[in-house]
Amino acid sequence: MRTVPTKILVVRNDRLGDFMLAYPTFLLLKQALPRTAIYALVPRYTREMAESCAGIDRVLIDPGPKAGWAEQRELIHRIRHGRYGALLTLYSTTRVGFFGFLAHIPYRLAPATKIAQIFYNKRLAQRRSHSAKPEHEYNLDLGRKLLADYGITNVVPPTRPYLRFPEDEIALLGAAFRRTRAIPPTDRLIFMHPGSGGSANNLSVDQYAALARGLRSPHAFTLVVTAGPGEDASAARLAAKLPGLRHTVYHSRDGLRRFAQHIQLADLFISGSTGPLHIAGALDRPTAAFYTRRRSATSLRWQTLNSPERRLAFSPPESAEQEDMSAVDIDTAADEINRAFLGDRWKHC
């Protein structure tokens, strides 16, 4: 039986939403291997969320495939001199596989897909393109495979919420957020994020406005329109279409960790399939999400991490094109959201 490594490098170096869906795997590994240092290789953009994960001890920055040779060579040097006992690549690319091979890491595990698999001595067939189950389950399968290869089985899975911030920090943040925006302390906060990272189609601003106007609750609420970097224009257009609705706009300008802390204030988070949605899921906040029906981007494949009773998903009907988000029935979606989250049971969320 193999000796459990003292250091493991785990790679998830693509988009924010993809990285958030790797949280349970990092937590699983740390829970099963408390004496092993878990390192994460991530792009600079997701660094703050990696540093916020309780399952990650250290973070390495991947300069990305477009970086120059000097930066690539530096990354190879850092991986080689990290003396990792194992490499687990959750999202496999030829570049990172080759770097792990050059570093002579003795145990190298990745999905058995693409030409990149030739650089790994351990593989797991997954066929993710079939989208037969959620992305976070595919990630967990790889984590379980690594643990099983080291003789560790029957591991208790981590529990929700997968992302946690200190309650006193969130209480102070929430009080300041309400005070500066004159939001009554008894108002619920409905976050609506009209922006998109570009990996999946989203509702139009007009559709989000119609959805906002269709929300009904016996409880007073304020709509918080959120905007990440480069999304200010869509947030402004949405806010302009909400006359008569109590609302405010939150521009995320202080990094992802601060944005995530604000998302924890949400009594409900509404968006397309994008990174902030998956932050909300990791925080176990109630979510209502809009997905295409394209097989690689379905609501099943990109299911959020929150509890089943805290998530709703909507997609175009079977009669429409898979990515035609204009075909989503906004009135029906509003009715379902009202029934699921905005009635008397809201206080239990």
C-alpha cells in the first residue's frame, strides 16, 4: 500500500464557477488527510476563493496558457521543487499534465479524456461530456479515487455550507450594508445578478426586470442588483427598469472574497449559470438559476452546491432551441420562486 503523501497538488484552473464546484473535493481530501498539506493550482482570478476554502492549505498561481515562456518555466520550477507526492487534476489540460510529468510527481491522477491523459499514470474514465451527473460529483469521484488508491475508503463526505465566513464578520457587514443604503433591518434581501462570465447564455435585462416585477411576498424585501468587474452596464440597465421597486445596486470592487461575503447576506440569489451563483450555492443560500438545455451546460451538470430544497432551476422548454433563453417562461418562473421561497417558509431559509 502506498504511503500517504505529505503534500498533494490539486488543479482546478479554469473559471470561477468550475472552481467553486471543486470545493467539496478539497474539503473531502483535507477531512480524510488532515496531516497532508493540500495545495491548489488556480488562476489569479480565483485566488481569493481558493484562500477562503478550509480544505486548501496553500495556493499556487497558474499564469495560464497564454503566458510567456518565462512564466511557464517558473511554474514548472515551482511544481518540480514543491516535491508533491501526488497530483490530482480535476480539469485536465495537456500543458498542466506535461508540467506534472516533468516534475516527476510519483502519483498523477486525471480524468481519462483528451490527449492530456498520456502524462498521467492514474486515470478515471468519466465521460463528462455526457453530463449524466453534477460537475461537483465528477470532481468528488476523482477525490475518492485518489483516497482509495491510498487505502482510504468509507470517507464521510463534507457537510454544507462548503464555504463559511465568521458570523460576526457577516453581521457587521450586513449592518453597514443596510445602513449606507437605507435598507430597513426587517427587509429580506433578494440578490439578482444579470451579468454573465460568458460561458453560458443568460436571460436578457428585460427578462430580469419582468422577473423582478413578478416577485410577490408577504414580507418586505429590497432587490439588490449585483455587478462584478465589467458588468456595471448591465446592472445599470436593469436598475433603470425597476421604478417603483425598492432596489439598490452593489458593484463588486473589493475582490471576490468581499463579493462572496455580500452574497452571504442574500435571502435569495437569482442569476444565470455563472460564478457568483456557485458562490451562493457553496454558502448554502437559496438560489433560482437559469440554464440552457445544451448538454454541456444543463442544470444537472452545473447544479449548485446548496441543499436540494434551496435551489430552483429553469431552462428553455423542449419546444424551443436549447440555448434560446428568450423562450423561458418568466411568469411561470416568478410563480415558482414565489411559492418556493417568498412565502411564509422564507423565514426558514
